[in-house]
Amino acid sequence: MVFAIFFLTSCTSNSITLPKTLHGMVKTYTVNDKGTVEILGQDMTTEPMHWLYVKCDHWSGCYMRCQGKVKSCKKVVIDNKLDVDYIFSDNGK
């Protein structure tokens, strides 16, 4: 059984929130020691960083930092049953 876990970080703190674990999904990403979601099978030296702001109950909102193709990062959010409010991408490396 494969577990899919992904990290949301509050915009105003360094605390990490773990949404419910999903069973039976193929793991398409890892989370590095800085809390960034990295999409498996994509070149982390060339892919840009994205901040996906998602709906949550925290007063300042929540985001997921992700490195990889934006479509793949958005899929991680959607697969975890969260809604994307907007995406900021750092394309200027």
C-alpha cells in the first residue's frame, strides 16, 4: 500500500500541516528536508519552483511549495482533495 502525504505550510509560520493520508495511490512525488514537494521523474535542476495557494482554515491561508511542472504540482493538490486558489511560479532562474 502506497501512502501519499503532502505538506502545507502556513504563510505566517513554519508549522507543517499534514492532510489525511490517502491509500492506494501511486507515489508521484517526494518531500525534501526543506518541505518542498519534488515531482518524481522530473529534473529538479531545470524545473521551476511553484507556490500553490490552497483553501484552508488558517486566517492567512496556506500554500504548498513544489518543484516540477506546474501541471504535476497542481495534480498533487487535487489528488489530496484540496482546492487551488492561485499559483505563483518562479520562472526566472
